[in-house]
Amino acid sequence: NAGVTQTPKFQVLKTGQSMTLQCAQDMNHNSMYWYRQDPGMGLRLIYYSASEGTTDKGEVPNGYNVSRLNKREFSLRLESAAPSQTSVYFCASSVPSGGAQETQYFGPGTRLLVL
Amino acid sequence: DQQVKQNSPSLSVQEGRISILNCDYTNSMFDYFLWYKKYPAEGPTFLISISSIKDKNEDGRFTVFLNKSAKHLSLHIVPSQPGDSAVYFCAASAQNQFYFGTGTSLTVIP
């Protein structure tokens, strides 16, 4: 059981370039999430997917798109990278832990530097 | 506007003593609260949680307390161990959207 995996682990982009961050989970979780972590800001939700075929905006969606390819995979795309998108990106999936509450499990993160 | 706040960026505690990490929130709609632990270059790992209908949840050395009237929760670690040194994030949830605090870096001194 690999849990939540993310690729790549580290990426350097030039302003205006595009890229896709990949995330996969093997825990059969319905919900998946993308966060970014910046110094002094905690983790902020970019997009989430409550189930296969659905996606919703989080707190900071501008400049990003997502695709829930199937139950296992949830990708995050930067169409035209900007220096403000330099961050550490975490993918998570979640499982109900009692009632309507869910507990999230995180991947190891992708460090992105936009020059 | 930060809905979940951790006002102490860092905390140092002697091994064997109690560590108390604090968290405040503003949204009364939050119904589930969690603590995560994060080591450098790794993703956060789930530690302990509490539902809004409870005021205490205990798991081994870790206890989370919730004071709904004060919109405050705390994590107690007793006894603290050097391996507990990490960044701790509190998080709050409403309708399966999660909001995280900025983290408290705990150092347990041997």
C-alpha cells in the first residue's frame, strides 16, 4: 500500500511554462485534494474532488486547473506558471472516519520553483 | 482572512514534560477538528481528531481538547519525546473543506 504518491518531487519552471502535477492514491478513497503550502500561510486548498467526475474550487484556485481522471488519480495543471506559484504542493485523499467527517492522508509533496 | 490560527510559531519543551499546542478558529460552522504532524520534506500525517460534539479525545500520549464557546482547541503531548519534534498543524473542517493553521514548530530537548 503506497498511500498517496506525487510526481515529480521537484520541478523548476520558467515563467509562462506549463506543467501537470500528478497524484495517485491506492486506498480507494472517494475524495481528493490539492493544497499549496507557503511560508507563514499554512496549507491552502486549491481544488478538491468529492468523487470521481466532480471537482470544486477551494480557497485559492486562480491559475490552476484540475482533472479527476479516475478514482485513483487527481492531477493539477498550471497552464502558464508565474513566480507567485512557487510553493510546495500537497495532494491528499480522505476517508470517512465517522458520520460525515473525513480524515485526510497526504502525499510527500512537490516542490515547485518558478523563475 | 485566516479562519484557523496558531499564534505560536514555535515551542521548546524538555523531554518528559508536557507540550501544549494551541489553536483558535473563527468559523462556528466547523464541526470537525484535526491535528497533523509534519517532518521536513514530508507530507503532513494525521495525528488525532475531535468532533464538535465532544470536548476531549485521547490517544496514547496525545490528547486534544475542544472549547467550543471559546473557539479554541489544544493538543497535549505527555510525556514529550525527542521524536515529537516536528511542525504541528491544526485543521478544521466544514462540509468536507479543510482549513489549516500556519503551524507550530515543536522542539523537544533531550
